[in-house]
Amino acid sequence: MQPERIEQLLHYYKDMLRIRYFEEKILNYMLPNKLFRGSSHLCIGQEAVAVGAIHAMEAEDYLYTTHRSHGHTLARGMDMEAAFAEIMGRTTGVCHGRGGSMHLADASLRILGANPVVGSNIPMAAGSALALKMQGKPGIVVAFFGEGALNTGACHEAFNMAALWDLPVVFICEDNQYAISVPEATAMADEDLHERAAAYGMEGLRLDGMNVLEVYEYCRASFGKTRRTGRPALLVFDTYRFVGHHTADSEQYRPKDEAIEVLREKDPVHFVEREFLEDCLVDPEKAVDIRLEIKEEVEAAFQRALNGPWPDPEKLTEGLWAESEVTCDE
Amino acid sequence: MSDQGREVVFAQAIRTALREEMKRDESVILWGQDIGVYGGVYGATTGLQREFGKERVRDAPISEMAIAGLAVGSAILGMRPVVEIMYADFLMHASDAIANQAAKWRYMSGGQFKVPAVFRSPGGGGSGYAAQHSQNIEAWFCHIPGLKVVCPCMPRDARALLKTAIRDDNPVVFLEHKSHYTHRGPMPKEEETLPLGKADVKRQGSDVTLVSWSRTLLWALEAAERLQDEEGVSVEVIDPLTLRPLDLDCILESLGKTGRLVIAHESHAFCGVGGEIIAQIAENHLDLLKAPPKRVCAVPCPLPYSEPLEKAALPDADNIAAAIRKVVG
């Protein structure tokens, strides 16, 4: 492997570890200590899609994600303290505590937002792509969603309009096998999900989502094509979430050892480690150092976030209206 | 009101506002079903595609969710889409994009984004379109913080308000009345705008305050004239124009004179905007009321097709006059 390739892999490895440790902190510490409200949707097991795809984007591109957004937002560069603080509802959160885990957004990184209404970000992504096209601006829009979203009407309406109007948007379906508890076979009339793109004259590919370098290459090629042609595309990545749908999921819908088996075999983080070790690309001790370094980085961000002040209830309605606050009817 | 201008129909007032704003600002774009060559089912966009081209005036597929969803996404990146949903009843298809996304995107992000989108849609009965093409659902959207809701009646107001709605940085639901597109009224030649959230006193009076909007305002004005001529009752008629934000001050000022209140709207009374106005007055200004207020609204029933049934279901000048007599008597 060429040195720059090794550097690239190391970079992605660090990003994946950051996401993994960030979410393990949520699962193993914040959950038992009741440090967040509602629920938090973890992407443990799906990090390769997030990191590979996000790194294939350019700075000029825009991003929509879903309720399962920590991977996408952190890979795009969201400040970990601001992300932790948002999940804990602090005013130092990236959305000042108005959104929480399901609504992470960061305009400065062109993260247009996480949308936990399944399928609803797909028309919005097409609309943002229309804006770029009308304004003659460079860049594409990338929209992530799970396979469950492929069954929504909004998805099909937007696929049609994106293809009909030649909109520069790439739809990335993270097929993690379960829509909450429902396996694909129970919800999909035809499990060749990528073929749905053909109905709209759009390119549709089904790809392995567990090898971060491959994800990057696939996305790089696809995004480049959309950039050149202005045409939309659908990429379906096969992946797996090793944890529940959210932090309150009892997971009785899948065999107890299924997740462990897939984890052992396909964990995208271990996959990179195996590549390192087997090909002697990185000194095993260095790999340990990297893990410790990232773990400390995550812990430090968490501790800083924990010190973030709570939002002022007096400012509850701040940010509702653009321009002047409207008070005459409230 | 120095220059009343020439008489135009309501559809032309809408078209004028769209045309003026499209000329003024390149980011104003339109899409909706049949709005291109066909000019919209009520002619509100006639000629605009010819003038501005197929990029800025787009015929959309029958996909209300995506029509509205694309509007939200394009507005977030700085466009000012004005999308037409063919019938207000179909806003229910589009309501996720409007109520869940457009209304909340700015707040949920901690104020990072603006969503300057306008959702135009004709509602209302009176034309024999029956239960699924005639509803008035302004209250549904008024219920959602983050949306502005405009319900104009007079062509001049409609043009001036639509222009402001397009320039507003917040999402606006702009509800027109389907049986009203051929209603004529004066409209000045020169451009004018009206602020959102400001009511207009359509008729001065001293005995009763009558609040009404959309097409029902015509019946309200008719009832007011009749009561003045036949019974000597002086009715002040207020058109809120914008239902959210609501100009309660204008109503309160009138109540200070009259002490009596009737609200007439074509939408249902139950959980309606009339009830909201009365609640706000009862909570904080009960002392202004000399008599219990009354609402005149559609009968709580899906709107029937047959003409005598439809007539019986909707408010008219007779119902409104009867309510005023009760409040005065």
C-alpha cells in the first residue's frame, strides 16, 4: 500500500474510532447516568459508510442526515463538545439545546440538518439541489437515510422529481437490515433495493458498506459523476447496526447472538485494524496509542460539554422566527 | 386608498404579485400542478411560464409531499419558492413538509437557517366540489408555531400581502378561496405591500364588532350594510388578513367602542380561529365584552355536494345578520 493510502486509512480509522467512542460514551455512561433525554440513535457498526461517504464529499457540498446522525455529523467535522452538549441539552450545543440528538445541524459545515421524520429529508435534499442548480453554484447535496425510508411516499415522489428535473443530489441508503424491529423481508416487496432507482431512470448501486476505503471509492466516483452530469443517483450500502434502534431498544426481534456474530465478522473498525496488522502497515503499538489518544479526545470533549450551562428558559422561543420576534399573538 | 386603481379579479391580483416579485427577485421560483401552460386550475399563474420560462415556473408531478418538501429544501439554501397546492384539502399530503419541517427547521437548529417558502392553496366551498375539494383548514396551520397564515379576501389586499409573504423570511401558508378567483375589486397600478400581522377595518361602526376573513368577509359586509339600512345597527367589520400572527389589538380597539363581538368564518367553529380570538379576549379582556360573543361558521359536517345542502352548511349574510341581532339584542 502506498504511503498516502496508509495515511488516508489512518485518517478514516481515527474518524471511525471517534464516532465509535462518542457513541459508546452515550451508551455506556450517559444512558445509565441519565445525561440525555428521549432517546439517542446509535450507528455503531455503520461507521464505514459515514466516514467513507463524508470524506468523498467536497467542502462545497451539502449534507442531510437522519435521526442516526452522529456518524455523519462527526465525520463532517462537527465539534464533539458541541455535539455532546446538544445531546445533553446544553446551551453550548450546536443547536443551543433546541434539537438534541435527533436534530443535529451545523450550517458552517453545510450540514443542513438531521431529520428524524423518516423519508422527509429526501424531498428537502432534492429541493436544496434545485437551489444549487438554479443559483448556478457548484456542489452537490448528499442525503442519508435508512432502508425503511425507501418505503415512504416522500422518497418516491422526490426520486421522481430529482430525476425529472436533473438535480445534483446523491441519495445514500444505509441498509442496516432492520427498520426499528422489522427486517427487510417483512417490509420490502422486492429486496433488490437499488433497483428502485431504475424506475426513475436514475443510477442505482448496491455496495458493501463495511470497508471504509471501498465506500470512499464508490462515493467518490458517484459524487463525481453527479457533479459532472447534474444527475441524481441512489447508493445502497449494506451495513449493520450492532446496537438497538435507539438506546431504549430491547432488541427482541433478532437472535441474541446475531449482532455479535456480525460484529465479529464485519465490524468496520476491526476491519481496518486487521488490514493494518495483517499487512504490517502500522505498528500494533501505534494502533493502541491511536485508540488511547482518540478515547482521551472524546473524554475531554465530553467533560467540557458536561460543564456547559443549561439554556435560559426565558429564551425559550428564541430562534423561532426569522427577523423580528413576533409577540402580538402569544 | 388615494388611488383605487382599476378593477381586477382576485386571480389577477395573485398573478400580479407573483409577476412583480419574480421581476424583482430572481430567487422567486414557482412550481405546482398545472401551473405552467395551463396557468393553474384557477388561472393564478396564467402567462407566467411564458414570461419567466420553464426553469422558474415549473409544472410539477402530482406529488404534494415532494412539491412542498422541495420548497423547504430550496428555501433553506436561499431560494424563495412559491408553490401551489391545487386544493387546500391536498395540503394534508404536504403538511409534513409545511408543519414538521418548514415551521420547525429554524427553531430546531437553534436559529441557523431561514425557510422563506410560501405555500399557496385554494380552499373553500360554494362551488359544488363536495367534501374533499372545499375545506377551509386555516386553523390547522395556525396551530403550528413557526408558520404565518394569511387569508385574504379583497384582490388589493391579496396582492399586497402575497408580495410581503414572498419577502418574509419565515414560511407562510397563503390560503385563497376557490369560489373567489373571479371576484372583482379595485387594485392600484403601482406596487404596494401590506405588513403581515396587521388587520384592516373594512367598515366603520359603533354597535358591534364583526370579524371575518376570506370569502366570508363578503357576506359579513353584506350583513353589515343590510343591518345598517334596515335596522339602524352600526357594524364595524374587521378583516384580520393574517390569522397568525393575529392583530388582536385592532379587534380590542374596536371592542372598546362596541363591546359586542361576532366572528364569521367558513371553516368549522370547533377548535377554529374564531374560538381562539374569543379565548384570547375572554382570558385577558373580558371587561370589554357587554354581551356573550357569537361565532358563525360552517355546520360541523363534511361539505355536501347538493346545492341546497351546501348552502345550508355554509355561513351567509342571513346567518351573520341573525347572530348580530342576538348579540345586540
